[in-house]
Amino acid sequence: MWRAILGVAAALAVGAPAAHAEQFEFVALGDTAYNLPKDLPVYDALIGKINRARPAFSIHVGDTWGAEPCTEANHRYVLAQFAKFDHPVVYTPGDNEWVDCRRPDVLEAYHRYLGGKATPQDLALLLPLRSFEGAWTSAGFADPLASLRTIRETYFGKPQSLGARTMPLVRQPDVMPATQTAENTRWERSGVIFATISVPGSGNGVTLNDEARLREAVARNRANVDWIRAAFAEAATKNAKAVVIALQAGMFVDGEGGEFTGKAVRGGTDGPFYWTVFAIRDAAARFGKPVLLINGDYHDLVIDRPFMVSQGESKPPLYANITRLQVYGAPELKAVKVRVDTDTSWVFGFEPLY
């Protein structure tokens, strides 16, 4: 009798289809609502289209405003915008929210200048800021580090995403207490490890004319390298099918890079993005499976493989497993829907959403 039962069970097992990994979609966007107030209804319409697409979550890669004051009130307004997403939203800050914070009076004068309505007082304020002395003393800036602290308190006070419906996130200080980068987060979905890295445009916050800001940049970038390594270590431990890294800065420029990366790194091998690129490249090469890097900053849709280095026709290219998605940006308020299917060798597929 038991042999008969086991035989039936074995037959059922052979005939049963193999289990498939869950397929899902997420949305990537960034550099939104630069031109106020005319961008706001366009952005609201985009959020509505994203909601109707029913993604598992969305990733916003920063620059939530253009040239606006970095006030707590503006951060609270952006938080309310994120609440319009009916699903989880994971956010990584851009340079406009803290690195490039200008004084409100400078911004008001600048907006009048752009509109052709600058007063003599506006020009008297703006022109000295373009001089060496004005730039060296950062006379036109507000307090970027204060805004970074506000960002961490406003958006990253809890180990969870933003959005009307939240999901849990692992923040870097939760597992690496010596760090302050609560904006560095990690989560998993269906065998894919996702991580955000605090790398803004405008030179990654690196400046040589402000010691406090330079110390912040050094500490943050050390934390970023640790978080990149931790994400790939998690992927190795869990035998993940793929890794997704999201950050704000466009780290590559047009032109061949050479043996280090296929496209040139902004600032070169001595620049502010070198160690981030090196850490991703090195960890992704060891991982060997598909890796997706998502960035904004340049306001133009690009899907490419900037890390890939050719070895000629006789050898496969190096770092070809790293795909880069650069999202749209204002004035094109559009998003990208990313399909994830770990039963395919390429894992990721892309579709514009607008």
C-alpha cells in the first residue's frame, strides 16, 4: 500500500510544473516639479498614472524641487506629495534638497532674473556671488548640513518607506550604529536585493572651501562604500537573483572611459564619484548576476551599460552584468516602469510611463 501511495506521489511530483519566481513591477522617477507652480498639476497627473499602474513600490531618486528654499515647510510639502502615492515610495535625496541650498533672498532675485524682471537690487545681490570671493565664501548658500539633518528627521525617522501604504526598510544606522546615513536603506523583493545610496549630484557634496562639509562628505562616502558592500553581502548570503542600487547622481559623462569603466567617470579617478563607482563595479563583478543602477540628475532617459569594458572579439566584456537606468527629469515629468522577472537571464525590462 505504502509503495503505491509513494508511487502516486512521485508521479505527481514529476508531472508538477516547476515553481516560478514572482514577477513584479516597480517605478523609478526623479527630478520632479522643478518649475513651480506649473509643474504641480503635471506631477499630480503623473502620480495618478503611477498609481493606476499598480507597482509593488516606487523609487524616487531625488531632486524633489528645483531652485527652491530648503525649508522644513518645503520638506513637509514634499512629504505630503509622497503620501499621494497609494503604494510604498522609497526616496534618496538629491542635491537640490541640501547640497545646493541657497538663501531665500538669493533665490527670489534669481527667479526674477530668469523671468527678465531683475531689479538693480537683484543684480547688486547676484553679481558678487559670481566672483571668486563670493564663491569661495559660499556667500549665496544657506546651511546645507542643517538641511541634510532636516531630511533625515523628516523622511527617515522610522525604518519604513514613505507613501500611503508603507513597507519596512532596513536603515544603515539600524545595523551599523556608527553611521548617520539613515537615508541609506535596503529591502528585498522576490529574490532581488534593493538598496539606496546617499550620492547627490553637484560633486557628491564634496567641497574644499568648507571643512565641516568636507568632513561630512568623507564620512558619508565611507558609509556609502560600507552600505554597497553590505548590500552585495546580503545578496550573496541569500543567493539573490539580482541587485538594484538607486542613487541620485549621474556619475558618468559622454566619452570612453578606458580600462576602469567603459564610460568616463565624472571627475575622473581622483573625483568625488570614483570610490562609489569602484565599489559598485568591484562588488557587482564578484556577484556575477544582473545588477541595475538607477540614477537621476541629468534629466534624460538613458538605458546603457556604462561600466562595461570591451576585451576585444575573443573575450567577453568586463562588467557587462551592470545595467544603468537614468530616469527622466523636468521638464519631462515622466517615469519608468521596471519589470522584474528572475526566471529570465536578463531579469529587468523597461517601459516609459507618462
